[in-house]
Amino acid sequence: GTVLAELPLTRSFDVDTVLVPEQIPHAPVFVVCGGAVGLQHILGDGRRTLSTLYLDGDVIDFGEIGDTAGTLVCLLPVSGFFIADEELDHRKRTDPGFRAALEANYARQNRFLDQHCVDLARKSAVEKLASYIFECRSRQCLAGGRDIHLILMRIDIADYMGLRAETLSRAFAQLTQLTLIDVRDANHVQITNEPTLRQIANGLVRRSGYL
Amino acid sequence: GTVLAELPLTRSFDVDTVLVPEQIPHAPVFVVCGGAVGLQHILGDGRRTLSTLYLDGDVIDFGEIGDTAGTLVCLLPVSGFFIADEELDHRKRTDPGFRAALEANYARQNRFLDQHCVDLARKSAVEKLASYIFECRSRQCLAGGRDIHLILMRIDIADYMGLRAETLSRAFAQLTQLTLIDVRDANHVQITNEPTLRQIANGLVRRSGYL
DNA sequence: CGTGGTCTTGAATATTATCAACGGAGGTGG
DNA sequence: CCACCTCCGTTGATAATATTCAAGACCACG
């Protein structure tokens, strides 16, 4: 994100705001500086999924996402800036560092999506929560830190990890009872047994381990 | 894929071959021309997940995937060609069409991953199978076609959709009994009621609909 | 002090995973 | 040619897990 210098097209959005390509005409890229944006999909009967999270430093390319892929919703108050069409084209053509930054952003998003698929496909609720906690840490570049900011509300974490809010709540209770985490408040947990929590996130212990 | 002209670094691989970056030194990109490659992740206790499929025309960037993200496994006999480091750099610098093709590939992979997350997060087994059938069709550019090639073996479809093979088998049985599909052989199904199958894939009918 | 929203808990239900066994297709060797 | 084997896919019974629905707890806010 640091390579992309801030431009005058800075904006802020409230929670639940839907970001649409027409927000700023001819500005197809939005760079998140604070808050959280989620790519939201609603199934026919109302089931909600958050497939991608855009946090501080992430680049949202409206052109890439298109119309069929869901809607971009502000999950927290969001600040960031748009990049105008001509500016984008110009810098893509002339600035190799800019191109590299964009490419790195795509690759980064791809890795997160890939890992997210693994988390969703086969992991239990407890494993999903453990994985989410570590994802929060790595996304916030707090390598090794024990105090984790959970970023989202429970319902959004649940919709991101493919769970119901009730099931997620029970997963918090289980990890707490196993003294692997300590829930400070709704938005913060402290990791009290990182090796075991890591093993659970990686699916190492399943039946005998944490029951 | 058509923009990327074929080069002399053509190779073929048998089923179960693991593709590693060192396969061809200094050739970090592989373009799939036939067969199927899967990005495979194994959890600590052996659970297997296929997070991404690379089919005809897809571009695999070893540099992007890195080491931590799983292993690339040939799910079918694979043919394709590598692009050498210097060739890649040169064309990235001088050929805007090449850059655009690479970027489009990233965006395409991103959309597939995104949709895949939605499929994995909240859909039932039957809904997942319906979604997979439509994904096969759209990947093979058979818009509107009724005869679908399932591409993969049952076990690989299951690991891709986050199911056990037994559960997937029961999903096939359910869709067949509802006369929504007709299983020709292990690799082919015919869609016999596309609107309803589409509704199931989209999560429109859940409890009362197909039971 | 009520109110709306978020989060949690409990009991019943639905769905999936697990374990075991069977059937069929394809290959191999006597 | 046929017994034999292996791999793949299916089916059945049971256990584990998540969802659903209902209700209560907690907190911020007017």
C-alpha cells in the first residue's frame, strides 16, 4: 500500500454502505486505508456469505470484481481513496513499481482466498475459529503477538467462516474452556496457548485432542 | 491462453505427478493446455482439500503460489508448456497484450476462487454438486450445453467441494432421483431440468423444495 | 428505565462424517 | 479363459457435528 501514494480522491463510508463502481465516476480502484470492506453474497433463501475481506492496505478493483460476483459492503467505518481511470492507466504504463504493487496485491488476495478455501472446505467450527484468529494476526502484521484484534462483529466473522453466529459463539466458548484463548472483550482475544491453537488451526488434533 | 504463444518448453505429466518450481529451472510459469492440475492442501490428520483447479488455458505462476500454499498435483494426464524467466520478464516489459493476458488470468482465477468460497461456505451437499456441474460447464465454455463433462474423479470432486466421497455419491443419487440430472457414466451427466438445478445451485429452494 | 442490537445459551432437529462392506471395471498372470 | 487383485464408486447403519428455533444476558444509548 505504501507505494500507492495518497491522492485527493479520499473518502469515508459508514457501516453497511454498499460500494458501487459508480461511487466515483471513472475511478475503478479503491485503496482501503482503515476499516473493513467485505465482498458479500446472498443465496436465494437469504443465507449470507462474506467471501473476501479488504482491510488496511488492500486494493479493490471494481473492474475485476464485476457485477455477478456480489456486493461490496462496509463492515466497519471505512476510509480510503479512489484512483481515477486516467491516473491508473498512466501509472500502469509508465511506473513499473506501481505495476508490481498491483500485481503483488492480486497475488496476495489470491493467497488469502486460497487459504480461505482450505479453511472453509473441511475444518470444524473450532478449527475455523482458530484459523480466523491467526488470519487476523497475519493480516495485521502482528507476527508473534498474542493480543489479537478480531476486526469484525461476530455475525460477520461467522458469515466469513461459513458458520452460524450461534456455532461461532460455541467455538469461542470451547477455545476459552480449553484455556487456549482468553476473550478480553467482543473485539479482542489473547492467545494463551499458541502451539496447541496452531495445531487445531492446522487440523492436527481432531477427536481426542480438544474434547 | 491464446495470446500466450506456445514455446518449446512443452511438457506432459502423468496423474499424481507433483509440479514443483524446480521442474524446469528458471521457468516460473506453466500454461495448462490439457488435463487438470489441482492445488492440494493436506491437513494435519490427513484431510485433503483441492482449493484451485487449473484447466485448459489456465496459467500457473509458481512464484505467486509460493511454498506455504500447498502442492500442485496432476489430477489427470497433463500437457502444457513453461515460460522461461527471461522470456517472461521481456514480454512483461515490452508486450502490453501479454501483460493484459496475465492480468486477466489473475482476475479470472480470483473470480473462480471467490465463487468457490461461496460454494464451500454455506451450501448443502446437493447444492455444492449442482454448483460444481455448472462450474464445469462455464469452465469449458459450453454455455447452454446440457451434456456436462465432470472432468475429475469422484474423490477429487469431493475434495474440491469440501465433501466426503460418500456424501458426494449420495448427492448424485438425490439429483438423479429428482430427475434433474442423468448420470451417463462416471464422467458425464446430462442436465434434464436446468431451471430447477440452477435454483438449487443458487440456494433458492432449501427445505421444502427437493426433499 | 426502556429499547434495540449484539452475543450467548439450551434443546430439538437436520445434515454430514465415519466406519464397514459390497459391486463393478480394468488389469495381470497362471 | 478365468481366477485374482486393485481401485473406484456406491450403499447402509451409526456417530459426530452444525443448524434451527426460542429465550435470556449484556451493553450502549436515548
